[in-house]
Amino acid sequence: MMYQKALKTLLVFAAFPALSSAQEAATHPTYAKEVSRIIQENCQNCHQPGSIGPMSFMSYEEVRPWAPLIQMRVANREMPPYHYDNDVGIQHLQNDWRLSQEEIDTIVDWVNAGSPLGNPEELPEPKMYPAVDEWRLAAEFGQPDHTIKSEAWDVPANGQDLWWKPIVDSGIDESRCIKAVETRPSAAAIGSTHHANSHFKVLNEKGEWVDGDRLSEFAIGKLGEKVPEGACRKVPANSKVEWEIHYFPDGNAVPNDQVTIGIWYHDEEDGFVEEESYPQDLRAYFLSASTDDYMIAPHGKLMTQGFRSFDHPVRIDSWQPHMHLRGVAMSLEVFYPETGRTEVLSQASNWTSAWNHSHTYEEGYQPLIPAGATLIMTAWYDNTADNPMNPDPDQWVGSGQRTTDEMSHAWIAVSHLDDEAYEALLTERKERDNSSVASLDGGAQ
Ligand code: HEC
């Protein structure tokens, strides 16, 4: 890749051996030619009227006044908001919002050159976006096959954290494999709906309603979940859905608010691996005390760890850190007892509770965990005044449900494998890696 890039640059220079100063100016990126395309692809989704970004970036006139701030936020990798380390752990992620280094450099160079418009004829066609009250996944999958709504609830304009936990009929009359699921707050309450978790309730043999599998999880900044290819997440027929919606009033009263879940089914359901999602398996333990027994001192910092292993091989399909305002970083590692080696799978060192992502590994790059290996989740908290999210560094902070309490868990989706499937996946990857090494060698000759 690097080799190819270098070659391209070389060709460009070869074509213009003697640069006049006008040509030199033309080598700076312009809005019309390069920057507009980066903004269109990576920013407008949120930075348009009615969406969650505080300003609109739909035209040069709208973007230009923000150029220096854009440069800073992009160079610091704070925008687009996707907090996942660049140089540590698995880098093959689906729906990865991070800009490439080349795109970042383009924006930085453009701002340094005075943010020129360039030739307006080179501007791309405007991009069409779904309205805020449309499904994000609709572009890929169309309208959902099934929707489930929470019971209506009046969100007040002001006040403390609120929880709304209605139980509704799922309306699902057939147990099928989910392809994707998205939880969508209403457009009016998009700023106050902090989390919306849901799980199934199913009838047990005694005829009692008991908790079933997790259905979906939403937190601010999250757009939907796709079940990995070839995996089946079954929904139970004749079930109910219990919601746990966490509102944090943002100044706008929203009467009769409802959150909606959209479900897309697979048409064809044969040959899938059963997928299960473990919402809170990697709960952190502090000094081996009970799960929630940790306190962060005023102006203090803390690290907690949680562990989990399986007696059979598993494939981890996604990882989503979850902490609150004092949470600043999290990592997921695996310890192999046979070799004594520990490997970082994923890490977010500049994590912030303002954004929540389910980092879904690309097909073929999901970590394969052998039986008996231990997953290690480490969470770091900063209760000092240096943490910009910290509302009050003078407080002791313990674990709890309120936004101002802490949490430390990761949501990981796990596919359970038998030994044969595990070996087959390992072999597939070995072959792929060998053949890509071979083709790299071939290319360099
Ligand atoms: C997923 C939605 C989303 C995407 C994608 C996104 N932004 Fe933002 N952006 C926001 C929100 C929300 C804020 C306000 C909160 C914050 O500052 O984090 C913001 C704030 C900003 C700010 C203002 C920061 C300040 O200090 O006032 C800039 C500049 C910015 N974004 C630039 C960009 C650029 C450039 C891109 C694309 C390369 C981008 N954003 C992509 C949602 C987004």
C-alpha cells in the first residue's frame, strides 16, 4: 500500500517537472475538489439542519467559518467521533468512522492554505440523507420487517435522570433470525434519550414471564447493530419486550415520547452459527470485591478489571465499552494460559461517554478465543478537573445507574464455536494470511 502511494506521488511530480508558483498553489487541496468530498462522506450525516451536530456543513459557505476548529478537531481525531485506538489492537472494523491519515492531512493542508474554495465546477453532487426520523439502516436494508414501540411517556424539559421501564408485547409471532436491529429515539427527544436497552421476556414452563435474551442497546451517538454475516440471533415468538430507557432532560419537553426498535430478518436461515450477545459479562471487579464495589476518590483516578473465560472456543464479533462521565479509557485483552502471552484486541484510550459505538470487527478479523483463554477488560477513570466531562471533581463516585454514577462494563457479542468450527476458521485465516504475504512479495518484485 505504502509502496503504491509513493509511486502515485512520484508520477504526479513527474508530470509537472517544473512548478510555476501558480501551479504550486494549485497543488494545495481545495474545498471543491477534495475537502467537500471528505466532509460529505464523513461529517454531513450529523452536521446538517435537524441532526445532532451543532452546526451545518452542507456548503462551502457553512464550512468555511469553522475551518480552524475543523482542523483542530480532525487533527486530534476527535471528529468524526469514533474513539478507537489507531495503532493498537484489531484495526479491521466495520462502519469505521475514522478518517485515514491521508484525509486528515488533506484537511490540515487545506486549512493551512487559507481554506480555498477552488474551482466550483469540481464540487460533487449534493448527497441525499435520510431524515432524522428515518432508519439509518434503511439505506442498506430498506424499511424494517418489524417494529416495536415503547409505551408513551412524557419527558419533562428539566430535571434529574429518569428511567422508564415499560413492558410491551413484541408482536413477534414467529421465531426468526435477525439480520440487523436499530433502536431509534424520536426526533424530538434525540437530545434527551441517553440509553434505551431492551430485552425479551419469555414464558417459562411454569407459565411465568422471565427474562430472555437481550434485544438491542442504544446510547447517544449509536446508529444500529448488524449481526455478523453467517450468524443467527433468534428472536422468540409470542414474547414481550422489557425496555429500560434512560432519559436525561435537555431543556425540551417531549410529551408522549416513544422509542422504536426496528428489526430486519434474514430471508434464508440455514447454516448459521448461533450468536449470543453477552451484555454485561465483563463487569469489572475492583480488588476482587463484589461487582459494583469500587469508589473513585475526589480528584482521584482508578483502574478496574473484569475477567471472563469460556470452556469452549468463541469468536468475538463486537466490543462496546460502557462507562459514564469519569470513564476515559477501556481495553479488551486476551490472556493465553498456555504461552503466558497477553494480546490487546481492542483499545479506546481517549474514550468519552458522549459517544457510544459497538465496534464490530470485519468479517475474518473477529478475535478467535480458544477454550480456557481469559478475556480481560480494563477500565480507567479520571475524577480530576482535567477530565472535561467531569461535572464535579469534589465528589466520591461509586457505581450506579445515574449519569453521575459510574459503570464499567463492555457489551460483547459472542459466537459459540465447537472445536471443528474453530479449527476451520483458524485454517481459513492462515491460508488467507499466507496468500496475502505471497502476493505482497510478488508486487514488490
Ligand atoms: C456522528 C455525528 C457526527 C459526525 C459524523 C461528525 N460530527 Fe462533528 N460534532 C458532532 C456533535 C454532536 C458535536 C457537538 C459535541 C462535540 O463537540 O463533541 C460536534 C462538534 C463538532 C465541532 C465543533 C467543536 C467545538 O469545539 O465547538 C467541529 C468543528 C466538528 N464537529 C467537525 C466535524 C467534522 C469536520 C466532521 C467530519 C470529518 C464531523 N464533525 C463529524 C457530531 C458529529
